[in-house]
Amino acid sequence: MLERLDYVRMAPRRILDAGSGAGRDARKLHERFRGASLVRLDFSPALLRAGRARFFEKSLFACGDLARLPFAGASFDLVWSNMALHWAPDAPHVLREFARVAAPDALVMFATLGPDTLKELRAAAGATRVHQFIDMHDLGDMLVEAGFSAPVMDMEMLTFEYRERRALLSDLRRSGQTNARSDRLRGLSGRGFMQRLVERLGASASFEVVYGHAWKGAPRRLADGRDVVRFHAPREK
């Protein structure tokens, strides 16, 4: 995502790092946009505290939900979200919130996971035991519906090879990448399931990384629901 900013000409005054976690991107954003005010938002107070202790950048901190951002409309010139959108149960609503807090001509940029992520684990464990991920084309449509214009979507596949099958499960647990589906099984699976899972699981794991960015266009509808219609005076001959 940071490399993709090389192709964008902008000088944001206010930046929102939505789902910042421990602040891994905050320092790089500060280095790139010196003088900009950066707000780091995450749902976890512990991660925000960890990031504050680790970094000394001049950031503001906010604990909140991506679906209910605690900011006024048109507050940010850059809305940045790295590997947080796939945790949201209602991605279209989150993108509408991004659009609400984005100022006119602001840029939204995000990275998330696509549907081929952990396809090996899904085949071994069953579909309901692995988190669901949204296709990048659907995300592009959601951006337009939310009020953004000129969306650009692309993806890359990353494949990790493991020497030991259980190492993948250990990596997922340590990184916090658990199943957040609302229809997931709530009970304990037992040793038998874990043994069968390890036997079925291969030595590789796929991650489909989806990148997207778009610009906040002029509002097409007022807050009370009325559509905005613009009339342009004819040019004089």
C-alpha cells in the first residue's frame, strides 16, 4: 500500500488510519506526509496502548468501531485501512462510513483479503470453520455505491510453504487471524477433529491480498435524502 502512494499526488492535512492495530503503518505515513495530522483508530484499547508505547510519532488515538466512526463528516483527506476491512461484518456500511468522514476529493486506500485466502484450510476444515472474504469486484461496486469515484482494484496471490502442518495453525493463532463468522460453531471441536484436520491439511497456505483505492466525489445526495442536481450555465459564444 505504501508503494502505491508513489503514484498519487496529494498533500493531506488530516489522515485516518482505520484499524491501525499497533500502529505499524503510522511512522511511514508520518514520514511521507510530514506536517499532516494523523488519527489512529482501532477497536482494541490494548493494541492502541501497545502502539503508543512503541512509537513516538505525533498521533491522536481513538478507540472505536469501523462501522460507527466517532468523527464528523468530511474530516479527513486520506482514509487508510490496512488489513482491517475483512473483519467487518458489514463491509458496505464501513465503506459508507469512510465516505462520510472523507472530505471532497479525499482518497480512500485499503488492503484486505480475498475469497481464495486460506482455501487449503477451508477444504480441510469445512467452509463454516474458515472466515469468509469478499471478492475484489464486489468491493469495487461497494465503493461506487458508497459515493466514491474512479475505483481501482487489483490483487496478488501469496503462497506460504510450511515444513510442518501445525505451523500454519500456530501462525494464525499468534497473529489473531481467527474465524469471526457469526454462524461459526461455538462448541469445542475436540482432539479428534484437530487430528483429522492436520491429516487433511497440506503444507501450503494461500493468501489473496486485495488492494483498492478511490476518490471521494462531489455529494450526489443531501443528508435528508434529496438528490443533488447541478446546472451549468451555457458558455458564451
